[in-house]
Amino acid sequence: MSYNLFLAVILLVAVILILIVMVQNPKGGGLSSSFGGGGAQSLGGVQNTNNFLDRTTWTLAIAMFALILLSNFSIERNGTSDIKLDNTLENIRTTPKTTENSLSNDNDSLN
């Protein structure tokens, strides 16, 4: 039950993170500056808004990373493991090792 709660919170954080990233103004030096979007970014309160959006982006990214790691511990495992590490070579047939003397010269291409 708690795993489903973690998934719902992770999805909510991911959607909010996508929206926050889409709202941000690109910083100069990228492709947007070559199309004329480089000069009006620091007018008025835009710089403070950019700081808030940057901090919010980092906070949400760290929160999502932590939630993903914590959700691993909430997965119900029922006490048994599907991975069988013991006796992994059981029921494997092996072919007998052949020596050079037992090989025939029928496949020799030089003859």
C-alpha cells in the first residue's frame, strides 16, 4: 500500500518538476540568445523569479531522487526471493572434453 503512495507522490513531483522547468526562462548563451531572447532577462523582478525557479527545480529533483530510493524499501517481497543464487549450475549437461589426438583429419582443408 505504501508503494502505491510513493508512486503517486513521485508522479506528482515529476509533473510539477516538468511544469517548473517549462516555465523557466533560458539563461543566455544558448540557442535562445541567437534568436534575440538574450537581453530582457534581468529587467525588474525577473532575476528573483529565476532564482526561485532554480531553487525549486533543484529541491524537486532532489526530492524525487530521494522518493525513488525510498520507494525501493516499501516494495512487498513476501519473504521469498525469485532469484536463485544457490545451485545455479544444477541440471546443466556438459560435453566431454576432446583431445587433439581424438580429432580426425577428415576436415583438414590442406589434404
